[in-house]
Amino acid sequence: MLVVKVGGSAGNDYDALCDDIATRWQAGEHLILVHGGSDQTNRLAEALGHPPRFVTSPGGHTSRYTDRRTLEIFLMATAGLVNKQLVERLQMRGVMALGLSGLDGRLLEGKRKSTIRVIEQGRQMILRDDWTGTIERVNTSLLRMFLDAGYLPVVAPIACSTAGEAVNVDGDRAAAAIAAAFGAQTLLLLSNVPGLLRHFPDEASLINHIPRAEVEAYMEYAAGRMKKKLLGAQEALAGGVQRVILADARIPACISHALAGGGTHIA
């Protein structure tokens, strides 16, 4: 079992990704694709007059502040447009892709965080009307049913709260939860950089390998969203995944390249 998460930032080559997925799927490999949608969400939010707001937690992790209107925009952009564009690309390549969000069938379930603590201008603040959550359960039986029937699930990172509400969850951590729930051998986190860079944005400073016991020490090199990727890697490894790879979604055969040694390997 291979779980692949592709980021939603600009620059990723989704056609090349889907070419690679199609080749592997047609060879009989079981895959689950999880995706983000940050770039499309930002564009739609700007167009609708509700521009994105990003906040930093006391632990230094940057995330999107998700009030109810932002959640609705995220649903439109990510669970709607991005999800269906990926499904379309895969269907055009002969893959029986099935678009889902974590809300469907309580595929991803957890508690909603109605308030969050953030750091702004050096001060700790509490923001209310938050619609984010933390995944506590993966409906593996539902995903297994689709996989056994020959479908390739394409999952948008919207989860279902314990009360049945839609909540925004981090895509990398959603992929980590799915990989751990399935006991996947490999979790592949693809984005618009070649992996963890020692001197961001210098791509020649790629860190090729991180011992799994030393992930925390490498957080100092993680810029922006990369912190969440390393956090997701930690959670996947703790959940039983054998290796996590941070790799480049801008290149041809990006999955094959990563599995052959490209990117940053944590194992």
C-alpha cells in the first residue's frame, strides 16, 4: 500500500503525477491519493472578497485561519474543483478514480477545535469561530471497500467532526493518518520543493536522509509549510509507517523518482 499526498501550491505538475499514478495503478498497485488545495483556495477567496489569513501557533506551525466562510470557500476550491480536476485527469488515463472528502462517510473523523491559540505581533491570542480539527479515526473499511472494488480513492482534506460538522484538516497529517491506519509501507509527501532544504530556498542544499529518531532536530531547517510535513512524518512513523519521503511534484515520474531515492527519506 502506497499513500501519496500532493500539495496544493502553484508549480506542481499534476499531469506528470497522474501519468505516474496511472502506470502504477494499471500494474496492480494499491494507492490512495490525498491532495491539498491552497493555491486554488487563495485565488477563490480573493475573488470572493474574503482573502486568506494565515496564523502561527505557539509551536511555530503556520496554518490557514478557517472561519465559517473560509471553510465554505475551502470546500468549493479543494473538495470541489481540485478534487474533480484530479479525478478527471486520472479518468482520462484509464484509472477508476473516485473523488471523496474526509467528510463523506466519516472517512476522516475527529474533534473540532472551535478556538485556537496563535502568536501575533509577539503576543499570544485566542481566535474563535474556528473550523479546523484533528483526525482521531480513519474509516478504513470504507476505503478498503473502494480499493477492493478496483477504485483509486482521491481524498480532499475535509474531515467530519464528532458532531457531524465539516472541518478543515491539514492535508499532510490527513495523509499520515490514512497511511498509519492502513499500515502502509510508504507515505510520500509531494510538494513544489525537492524535499527538506538545509538552506531554503537553495535546492542544492537538499537533505537526502533523516534518521527517524532525529526528525525533531531537523525542524530547524523547515521553512513554512515544511514544518507541517515533518510533523505529519513523525505521526506516520509513530503509527507504524516504515518510511516517509518528502519529494518534488514538479518533475516527470515524481513518484518513481522518489521511491528510487529522490527527495528526503525518513526511515
